[in-house]
Amino acid sequence: MARHFKYVTLGGGVAAGYAAREFAKQGVNPGELAIISKEPVAPYERPALSKGYLFPQNAARLPGFHTCVGNGGERLLPEWYSEKGIELILSTEIVKADLASKTLTSASGETFTYETLLIATGSSVIKLTDFGVQGAESNNILYLRDIADADKLVAAMKAKKDGKAVIVGGGYIGLELSAALKVNNFDVTMVYPEPWCMPRLFTAGIAHFYEGYYTNKGIKIVKGTVAVGFDADANGDVTKVKLKNGSVLDADIVIVGVGGRPLTGLFKGQLDEEKGGLKTDAFFETSVAGVYAIGDVATFPLKLYNEQRRVEHVDHARKSAEQAVRAIKAKESGESVAEYDYLPYFYSRSFDVAWQFYGDNVGDDVLFGDNDPASAKPKFGSYWVKDGKVVGVFLEGGSAEENQAIARVARAQPPVADVQVLKEEGIEFAAKI
Ligand code: FDA
Ligand code: NAD
């Protein structure tokens, strides 16, 4: 017998937690909303896994970082959900979604029906075993997406204390995890194929700082090559990483961060897709009425740039969830909400450095400030100028006011008469907007 709910959120991550809070704000009756998640815990702030969770001392642990503490909000403990009559259906993987009959089926054969569905399944990691890399199934070759992965990593760090770590990938996971392993006293080497780290956002000038900073911290960086194989000992534990350039690195732990894939497979052929995600309107409703997609899986209209985009960052996961729930509730009462008008916001931090980025990294980049990795107090940034207007801003080491200023600039898109003046003014330009 199927269990029926008015609203079902499929997935129990960041977007699910913020959607639940918004449902509670807007008014939801006990028994109306269920969150179905394959994870065994209530929604939490996923970014903590690559940061506080890995601290050598006073590491973050649940229940400390359940949503919605990420931007200073209320922490929704499991009790909060039961008080509100919101069902947390945990450790339950949905393996079939039939949108025509509005039915979800779990791995153990339970069925759930709904009137409105919010798809919040997030992303899965791309694995080296997906490409058949030799030896990639060895022990201690690790990935990081959820608490179970983070616990495996913490156990491996304990078992291989003060050992050698090789980090494969030079993106977000690569940069945050190599720092985390270094702070845990590992001998760290990063390997990535591109000429500089985080090429999907960083310019050569930005990367120059972080690569120098990491090198000064004792992290070795091997660029322009990839891992093509691994050796393991008699226990199956990884011992060596073989690179395409012919060199071989010793390793007790390997962490792989070579990107993610949005989890849309359950809906193949049932929903329109675009740019790898589920296509939505400005209210996150998909091509099927009453079915919404939020967070990493949604390809939505980014009004500011007049194009469909998918965004894999926490700020959008939170805001898209709130927008979808407001739109659902407004529709029920015959009202409407404004279209989603998102300003892209990404951030990262490691060691003593922290950056923020707002807007779009297209057009010509204009580096400003002091990006010398050896500086005592590094502070620099980059503007992106397109069609004579500033469209994106990156800032390392900004104060709260300066970070607010760069957000205002990216939103306002002020004209730039002379890029040389912009370069010289640096953050002062943003402070004036
Ligand atoms: P999220 O991945 O949070 O949740 C998806 C949920 O759905 C999971 O609980 C999953 O188990 C569940 N699920 C999937 N398929 C299912 C199925 N078939 N049945 C049942 N449940 C299913 N961003 C940022 O801006 N700043 C940062 O510092 C970081 N840091 C960071 C660190 C790490 C380690 C990761 C992995 C990611 C980040 N991010 C980030 C990215 C950010 O966390 C991400 O964009 C959001 O978590 C996306 O939220 P969603 O709710 O869409 O997916
Ligand atoms: P990513 O897309 O940021 O980086 C992937 C990197 O993999 C590329 O930059 C490249 O260097 C590398 N790469 C690709 N193929 C490779 C290969 N064969 N060998 C070696 N390197 C290879 O993805 P990620 O770092 O894996 O992050 C996964 C997800 O988690 C993303 O959605 C990301 O947004 C999210 N995340 C975000 C943050 C943040 O916003 N601060 C932090 C952690 C994770």
C-alpha cells in the first residue's frame, strides 16, 4: 500500500532542508510533507564536509551543522521535523519515479505517492572506475560527497596518520581537500591536467596566488597530467599513483575530485532536460506540472544573463528551494511570486585564505591588488568586463563590507570607461557603487 503525501521532496540535502523551512514558514499541516533521502541523517550543510568536518581538533559533527545554520538560520534537528509533522524518510533510496502515476518506488519496494514533487537529488561524484582507470578500486582511493564518504576519509586519515596523500583534481574538492590533508600533517601532492587550478573560475593571475600559497605551505603540485593507474599492497591498500607523464607518486591515501554529475537518471524521458539538468521555469517547475527541480539538478532561467544555467553551489540550492516552495504555495492560493532573479555567488576557504565571487566570469579579466603568494596579508581580486560593463568580481581576503560591495557591483554592472583606472582603483571602485 503506497504512502501518500501532498508534497514529497526527493533527496535530503541542502535544498531539501531549506525547502522544509520554507514550507513551515508558509504553513504546512502535519502529515502533508515528506522528505525521502538515501542518507541516514536529516538535511545538513554539505559544505562543512570539506572544511570543519576534517579539522584535526574540534571537528564539526552532526547535529552541529544541520540546515539551516549555513547562513545563520535556525538549526533544524530531527525533532524540529517531528514537531512540524514533516516526515523524514531516511536511508531510503528511490529507484523508480513514475511521474504519470505520481509514484516513487524505493530499493526495498515501498511506494510513495504525491500531489507535488520537489526533485532535490543533487549530484554524484564522477569516479575513476567510471573510466576503467587501472587499480582505481583499491582501498583508500576516496571521494567526498556525503557524510559516509567523510567518515571513510576520517578513518583513513587515522589509519594512515602522517602519511602521504595524493589529491587528483584541481577544482573545489582538490583545493579544499589538499589543504585539509596538509593541516592534518599529511605529505600532500596535487595532480591535475590543466595549466592552472580551478580553470572554470580562476584566471592565470588568480591561480598564481593559490598555487604559490599552497606551495609555500609545502603542498607539491603536478600540473598537465592525469592519474592512469594505481598499485596496491597485499591488503589491497593503494601504495602508488601512476601518472600519464610517466612519473609515479607514493600514496597512502588518494582523494579524487574530478567533478560531479547531476542525479537526473530517474526522470530520463519523462522531463525535458537542458545543459545536463532538468529544465525548469523561473519558479523551478519542470516540463511536467506539479513537478519541481531545485538545487544542483535544475537548469533554470538566469534572468540577469538571459540564459538557462545549472549552478552547483550551496547559495543557489538554498534560494531555489525557497523560491519553489513560495511559488507552490502562491499557486495554491491563486497568487503569484516574482520570477527567480539570481546573482551567482560562489566561495571557498582553506588555510587562512578565503575568497568570494559574484556574477559572471566572462569577457576580459582585470586583476587588481597584491596577489603575491608570499605577502603577509594577501588581498587581491579580479573584475570581468564585458561590453564595457563589469559583470563579475572575485575577491580574496575581503572584509564583510567589501564582499557586499562586490556583490552590488556584479548586480549593478556599472560601465567602465578605462580598464587601467579600474585596475588601479581595485576594490575602491566597488566600494563606490
Ligand atoms: P545535495 O547533494 O545537497 O542533496 C541531495 C540529496 O539527495 C542527498 O541527500 C542524496 O543522498 C539524496 N538523493 C539523491 N538521489 C536519491 C535517490 N534516488 N533517493 C533518495 N535520495 C537521493 N558549495 C558552495 O557554494 N560552497 C562550498 O563551500 C561548498 N562545499 C562543498 C563541499 C562538498 C564536500 C560538496 C560535496 C559540495 C560542496 N558545495 C559547496 C556544493 C553544495 O554542497 C551543493 O551545490 C549543494 O549541496 C546542492 O544541494 P542539493 O540539495 O541540490 O543536493
Ligand atoms: P570541479 O568541477 O570543481 O573540478 C573538477 C576538476 O577535476 C577540474 O578542474 C580538473 O582539474 C580535474 N580533472 C578532470 N578530470 C581529471 C582527471 N582525469 N584527472 C585529474 N584531474 C581531473 O569538481 P569537484 O572539485 O570534484 O567538485 C565536485 C562538486 O562539489 C562540484 O559540484 C562543486 O561545485 C562542489 N564543491 C563546491 C565547493 C565550493 O563551492 N566551495 C567545494 C567543494 C565541492
